[in-house]
Amino acid sequence: MPQQEQASLWSDTTIKTLDVRSGTVPPGGVLSETGLAANMLLLAGGGQGGLVINGEACHVQASFACHAVKGSSFALTAGSDNIHYTVISYKAIPVAGAAHVLFPQRNHPLRTSFVHHPALPAELHMAADRIASKWGRGEGLERFHANALLQSMLYELIMEHERGRGGAEPDMVDVVAAYIAGHYRQDLELKELATLAGCGARQLQRRFKQEMLVGPMEYVIRLRMESAERMLRYTDAPIGEIAERTGYRDMYYFSRAFKKYYGVPPQLYRRTAASGPGTVAASSELPDPRLASPRESLQSPVISHLRGEYSVTATPQRIAVLDVQYADHLLALGMSPAGSVGFGSRALNFPPYFRERLKATEMLGTYEYPDLEAVERLRPDLIICTEVHDLHYERLSRTAPTIMFKRNESWQTILSLFGELTGKQAEAERMIADYLRRTALLSAELAPVLSGRSVALIRPRESVVRIHTAAHRTGAVLYRDLGLPAPLFVADTSDTAYHISVDRLPAVHANYYFLLSNERMQDGSSMTEQSVRGILDADQRQRIYAVDAATWIGCYGPTGINCIVDQVARALLA
């Protein structure tokens, strides 16, 4: 078909939603229909199962989308877990004056049935929730909007499906990598991983190596070796125990594998790491040098930050901080800020876990709304802020030298910089080393407890639930530092969080939930939080741990981070 005619075919087409319904297929249950009266889009998530569409069978796992054309038949069978679904029936019709015969070509996407694993499944479910909400409000502008949302969703699915046709979906590399991260201590086979990706072993091998630069089984070995290296460096665990906790039943095979990977046997590596300098720097997250970094000049240390450089000619004595996390950093190094922002709206306060240590600290408003006049009255000799305060930077810098850090910078990087500022580099390095040692030990202790299970970090927000990924700072503590397995639903880490409706929360399919609660700030839990608790408490296989959102989200200093680690240990090792 000529390109001009094909373009006209799309522009003369409109999408009309006919019906939207949601439900759950229980373990062993079947959702089926024969002779569809209209095109159908089936969006599902949760457990695994089998899908037969027009006589062709395929295995489905995690989240997937199935597009079936009018007249098709399908059957979705759930495996050992619930599968939560949304079915949208629609028809594509020509606009007035367009050709009467729509989509004559046989391979046109809207006349083709296909199964697709989307790149961002959480976003797909969010879109489906919006369509269902708009549709449920009845006729009028809301249903008009539902049609527009469906058309956009169909476009995204068709584009993704056509880009990935003929090979494994690029996004499935993230899913497989996330699965490996949570299960590398177990026996894994390439065939099993390929089934998860919905493709052949060779296709997965090629695609995974293209994106990760190593094959999937080599990636398993990398994670095992990195875990073993942390335990050797920061724990006194016997070699045999380390081998077992990293997936090797034979200590001698583990020793050979470790020597092949690192060039020296485990015992020698442990002795070298214990006596060699710079061990913390080798293991810490490397910051972006454009954002925040210390460097030595001939006279004094120089701190590079978002708005320039600050030369540390003398240790500042009266420091004003416009983010609570920076108060935490100073306290950890044995200093109290002269002034700090706090939490709250009606009555401002400091976090409970170091409130008593800030009795002599002046309140400077909140992070979002700093009291600039109070900062000026304080007469500090240094101000530390974030990029959120960029609008106030000129006024702040007229009051005192002002350093601006990226708020989401690693706490370890910031602590190192504060060590430079205060002349306490050794104390900062020791605290980072202690944290790495502690999380390495706890990660090894949690591994057998969480074998085959996943942990989700969620926060009820108004009428939706925010699900945090490993890209979020608290998510990084759980998923990177402690090695907790993330649910496949949030395997993609291109964003720090996804939003879904409360009733679709079971599709996350985690075994443990840390629920970020605002109860302390609101004098009671919200209706959304109560609904979330009701849904999760209904499944006896799931456990929910409510934690204070102000601590877990707002406080990223060493004290706050270690409080999070404490609560994770108490919850999962109880």
C-alpha cells in the first residue's frame, strides 16, 4: 500500500470504546471467550500462566498485553497465583467521509492479534486504570476522554510490538536482570530465564549481551562474585559459608570461580582488602564530578557544587542547612547546625530520632518554604541548600557563602564532602565503611529468608499507590545495599516510582510490603492507606510493615539511613 494511503488510513480512523471490565483469575482458574464481537485489549499482571489465542499457546508471566481482533477466541489460565486483568472492548471506525472499507490489508496492527510484554508495565496499568475510571463515570466528556486514552495506549503498544518483532523485547532484559538480582543465589538456567522473557534462549542471550555487555549466566556470576567480595571485605564469615550464601554448594568450586574472576583466591583477597588502603572508595558509589566533589588545591580543599566552588579555608562554625538530611550529616560528624529546616505544617519540628540533639538549633521553616529572614537573622558563616532553593540562591549567597548540592545525591558522597568541610574525613570514611560492612552482613543473613520472595516499597497517595523502584534513594537501600529482591512489576528503573490504583495493588505480587505511612503527620491514616491495608491483609501469604514516611522518605543522612536498615532487619528477621 502506498505510504500516502497508509497515512490517510490512520488519520481517517477513530477509536470507540465499547466496554471496560476488570477482575481476577484465581489459581487454576480460566478466563475465556469465543468469537469476540469486537476487538479486545486484555491487560494482565500478577502471576504466571498460559494463554491460548486462536489455537496458539504461549506462556505468560509478570505483566503482558494481548490484542485480539473481532472473531478471535482466547483462554487465559492462571498458574499458582492470581492474575489480575482489565479487558477493554473497542472498535475502529472511519470518520465521516472516509473510505467505507477500513484496513483492507491483512497485516494491519488493528486487524492483527498479538501478545506483548510492555516496556513499562506499571505505566500501562496506570493508563488502564484511568480508562476504567473515565468509562465508569458514564456518558459525556469522560467517555470521550476514555476513547482518547485508549487510542494513545494502542499506539504505544503497536509501536513497541513492531519494534520488537522478530526478537526478544528490549525491555525484557530489565525484567530478566531484575529477576537475576533477586535469585542469583539459587540455581538458575538459561532456559528458565528465556521462558521468563517470553523468547528463545539464543534470542535472550543475544539481546541481553547487547544491552548488558555480558550474557545472562555471566551476569549471574558477576552478582555472585560481587556479593562474595563484599562479604570477604566486610565480614568474618568462613569461606564455606560465603560460598553457600552466594549460590555455590562446593567451597572449592567457589574458590576456583572467585580466583578466575578476581585473580586471587578468596583468603588472599580478604587479607589484601583488610590491609590495603582505599577500600571504601573502591566500594562506594561514585558521584558525578559535575555535581559535588572534593578536590585538593595547593592551599586547601575545594568543594565543587552545582553553583560553583567553595574553598575550605577554615572549618565553618555556624552552618545553616535547608534540608534535614544535612542536619543528620553534621550530627553524625559530631557537629550541630546553627539552624535547620524542619517537618510539619502547623507546628514545625525535627525528626524524632535526633530531635533531642537539635535543642540549640534554630528553626528555619521547611524544606519547601525556608524562612529566609530567619536565615539572615541567624548570621551563619555557611549555608547548605539544594537545587530546589535555586530561586533563593542569590539572596542566600549575600547572607553567607552558599553551597548547593543535588538533593538526590548519594548520602555517602555528601558525608564525604561534609568530612572535607569539617576536617573530619577519617570519621566520614569510617561511617561509610561501617555501613557497607553492616549491609553486607545483613544482606547475607536475609538471603535465605527471602529465597524466592520479593519485597515492595509502597506509599499510598490520595487515590493511588506509589510503588518505588531501585532508582529511588530508599529503594536503593533496600534493593542495592541490602540485596532485597524487587517484584517484577517494578523491574524497570527508568523512574523512581510508578502509580497504580488501589484495587490493582495485588498485581504487584510481592510477598513483603513496606508501607510508607503518613499517620504521624496526619494524626491518623488516610482512606487510601486503610484500603491498601485491607487489600494486603486479605492475603495470608503477604506481610505488611507500616513505617514512618517522614523518616524513610525525607531523611537521607547516615542516622536516618541506618534507622531504615534497623527496621528492615527487625521486620524480616523477626
